[in-house]
Amino acid sequence: MPQARPVASDADRTMQTGGVEMPRRSGYVFAAMGRKRDRSPQQARNSVASVAQRDRAARRTARRASEVTASADQAIANLPAADVQIENVTPGGVVVSAPVEGAPVGAPRRTLVDAATRARAAAVADAVRDACAFAEERLAVAVTTRDEQQMAWLVLCDRGWPSSESVPPRTIAPARAWLAHWTTFVAMPVKIGLTDRLRLRSVQQRLAEAEQMLRPALPPSLWQLVQPLDDTGRATLAHALHAIVRLDDATAQAEIATREKAALRERFSALAADAAALGLDPPQAPLDLDTWRALASAALELAGHDDGSREIDAG
């Protein structure tokens, strides 16, 4: 029958551990510790190298895990909000989103916009603002022209022109000619010499000739008001003919304004098509400048996000 190995004494344990007091152990445990201390230097170095290699591998694994986590977080952040879903894509490239079924009322929605669409939105915003600035100027001219027409017509009626009759085109040329001679007449000095008297007679003769051309073109009510055709009567006639010339000039400007309005409507009609392609609602009235300016602001908002998205209300 084999004998059990004796347990080492306290002195033996102190001696084998290099003088360091060790807690009491069984002989089998102490023998195992003794064998570990008997490893060769090469084995110790190999053990250290193995531990270092395992540490480096652990660090690489941790670094890769961190990178994967960061990438996943970024991918999740770039996705539409959790409570929205992609609904459809407009012809302009705008991705319209809608709340997921069952999402709370008022949940945010994200509209994703690509770079090309943002560039088109910026171009539309600039074009609309330029068109609005030009239209505002031309429409103001049109309003001023209309006011000028109304004022000239009131003056002409006050000088005896019937309010039910329009001014015939054949009146304009002799009216301008008479006013040119009248301007020369009133500019002459009161006291004149022989040479000026001859010039005065020439001007008076030209006035009389122009008045003969005007007589059939002007209504009888006006002639009754200016008779007799002395200096006072001719001054009254001058007021009436000035009103005729002003009315003719304002009418010509009004015709230009009408053509410009038509051109503006065509310009805004093209911009309305561009805006609709971006998912923006153009105004119902072609020359509603306030609504057009609001559309330009919306286009700028659509174009102004570097990340290609904007948050809107679920509405």
C-alpha cells in the first residue's frame, strides 16, 4: 500500500520560498508551486511574449468594435425619423415622407433633398426674386401711368371736352404743332422792336393756321369755352391741348405697360412650372408678388440645408 507524501514543515516552506512567509498549504500544492518556479528563462520569455500578443489582439478587437459601433450610430442618425416612412418621390427629386401608421399626431416628417434638387431650388429662388423686383418696378409705372391718364382726362373734360367722347387720333399732331407755336409766342418780350414784331406776326400766323386744322378735330363745346381767340382764349385752349398731349403720352405708356404685364405673366408662368417641379405651390394669381416672395423663401429653405434634409410638420 503506497504511503502518503509527508506535509512539509513550516521551516521547509520558508526555505523553499526564499525566506518569504507563506500560508500553510498541503504538500501537493507546494510541490506544484515549486515546479512553476523551476521553468527555464526561455519559457519565461515565451510566456511574456504570449501575454503581450494577447493584449495587442485584445486592443485591436476593441478598436474594431468601437469603429463598427460608431459607423452604425452614424447610419442610424442618417435614416429618416423612426416615426416616418418614405411615401413617394416627386419629379423634381424631392422625397416626400408621411407619418407611419399609428404614429402620434404631429410627428415630425423629414423631406430628403438631393444636391441637384437643392441647386435647382436655389436657382428658382434667385429667378423669382429677380422677377419680383422687375415686376414691382414695372407695375408701379403702370399705376402711375393710369393715374396720369385719369388726371389728363379730368382736366380735358373741365376745359369743355364731352366726357362721352374719346379723343380722335387726328387731333394729336395739330395739337402738338399749336403748342410749339404757343410756347414761342409766350416767350417773346412784351416790348419788342421792328424785327421782333415781324417774328411775332409770323408766330401768330402759324397759330391761326394750326387753329384751322384743330377746328374740325375739337368738339364745339370746347370752342365755345375758348372764344374769342385772343390771348385769354388761347391760354384756355393751351390748357385743353396740354391735357390732350398728356393723355396721348399716358395712353402710349399704358400700352407699353400692358405688353409688359403680358410678358411678366409668361415669365411667372414658367417659374410656376419650375416651382411645381420642386413640390412648391405657386400662387393662383400670376402677379401676386407677396405670394411669389413667400415661394422664393420656401425655395431658399429647400436649398439651404447642407445635409440634404429638412424637418417639416406632419400636418
